[in-house]
Amino acid sequence: MFEKTLLAGRNILITGGGTGLGRSMALRFAELGAKLHLAGRREEPLREACDAIRAAGGAASYSCCDVRDFAAVERMTAEADAATGGIDTLLNNAAGNFIARTERISPNAFNAVVGIVLHGTFHATLALGRKWIAAGRGGNVLNIVTTYASSGAGSGYVLPSACAKAGVLALTRSLAVEWARYHIRLNAIAPGPFPTEGAWSRLLPSGDWEQRWKDHHPMKRFGRHEELANLAAYLLAPQSEYVNGECVVIDGGQWLRGAGEFNNLAELPESVWQQLETARKK
Ligand code: COA
């Protein structure tokens, strides 16, 4: 489906690129010809991800950076430009999340998540957007949100993330219009459950919840990293240039299952369906 050179000549910056979905997308983009620059807080995973990209024949560099700090983001984007010859694509993937009852969290806990997710996305987008506008070169931004943002439903027990991701979606749609005149395109992806060490360790209350979530999923499985990476590659490729301000859900139908009033009937045993059908015929 994808040409091996789909992203050739592209210089892509990925925040949170050293681990989880960021790392998987980085490897896939490199496979499709892009040069990568990865940013994250911890050096070790960044170095390991860059080594993996290079071992597969790709090109990658990294910077340590906490996206909550705008000055650090400006330094990081300068390093990224120097390492790659000029970043033209930004993937805002860095995130923070945890499950908790909201009345138990502190303002600092709220700030920690909103700082990474919303402020971090704004910081990286602003730092690169300013450069692209000044240079008149255009650019591409892809933001990772969640289905509780794209559905507008929000979600209990992850309140800081729900607020932050809703903000990221608003940022995506607002700037997609405002910056279209500069040939800067912004889109978002709302992934459902894609297992990663970071998310699973913070969002699964216990081991048996994993099976419970799978049992409740319409497709009875979680997403595969390559499925997300291929969607991201498409949204960043020139072939999707007229897609702007869009948020694409990739969750195997999970959020719709919760939205449809009668979807829980999937759990109805065959014997009850038989009774209903017999009664209808009388
Ligand atoms: N429940 C309630 N409060 C929590 C919490 C939890 N599970 N985890 C952290 N906090 C609170 C801390 O107590 C602290 O608040 P306090 O100073 O009032 O006590 C505040 O959040 C910041 O925590 P700290 O660990 O100092 O911040 P950090 O910047 O190192 O970590 C997080 C940020 C909390 C978002 C952390 O989970 C993280 O680094 N996440 C990044 C990776 C990630 O989340 N990946 C999954 C994405 S889906």
C-alpha cells in the first residue's frame, strides 16, 4: 500500500519518540524514507530508539527535552533543525496520564498532565510554526489525541488528560484554518487501546482488566502499533494534502460500542435471543 519512498526527503520531529507509540511511528517513518529527530525527557530510550532506526538503515538523532518548558523546546527545535537540515513535520506524541479519582488529585498533578499534553503540544507547534512561517516553507503537524477527546465525551478518572486532549483537538482545528494560508497543515489521530508499557502501567488497574477490556471490544483485540503508524504515515504524506483539521479515530469501533444505546446486547446469550424470537412469532 505504501511506496518505500513515501516520506523520502522529509525531516520529522517526534516528541515522546523514544518509547511506546512514538518509537513505533518513528521506526515506520524511517522505513518510508524520512529522517527522524526524537525528543523526550530520558536519554536512554532516545538513544536506543535512534540505534534501532540506524540499525534498520534509517537516519535519526535526538534531544533531551521536557516539552513543558518553552525555552527547552526552542533549544530542542534548533538542535533538530541542525541535525536534520530543517524539520518540516512535527508529531506531537508526548503525553502523560494516570487513573485517579479526581477529588484525590492535587493541582500539581493536573498541571503535570496538562503541561505535557496541552502546553507541550502548543510549545512545539509554536516553536516550529514560527520558523516555518518566517521561512515561507509550509509544514505538517500531527497531534495524538484520544477517543474521549474526539467523541466530545471526556472521561472520568483521567480528568487532566481529558481536559488537555480536548484542548489539543481545539488547537488542531483552530490552527488548521488559521495557518492554512502558510501551507501548514494540522491533523489529529484519536487512538483507542494500543498497548504500550507506559500507558498500560498507568492506566490498567490490574491484570484482569486487560482481558475485561478486550472482551468488551467489538473486535475482541487491541490495536497493533503498525496500524497506527500506517495511518500516521498517510496523514503526513503528500497524498493527503487536502485533509486538514481532521481527527481520525482508530480504535476498532470501541468508542461507538459505548455510544450505541443497545450495543450491550452483544452480551445477550443465544438462549435469550431464541426466547425473544419465539415470542415475536406468537
Ligand atoms: N494519582 C494521583 N496523583 C498523581 C499520580 C497518580 N497516579 N501520579 C502522579 N501524581 C501527582 C504527583 O503526586 C504530583 O503531585 P503533588 O506534587 O501534588 O504530589 C504530580 O502528579 C506530579 O507528579 P510527578 O511524578 O512529580 O511529575 P512528573 O512530571 O515526573 O510526572 C506524570 C508526570 C504524572 C504525568 C507521569 O505519569 C509521567 O511522567 N508520565 C509520562 C508518561 C506517560 O504518562 N505515559 C502514558 C501516556 S498514555
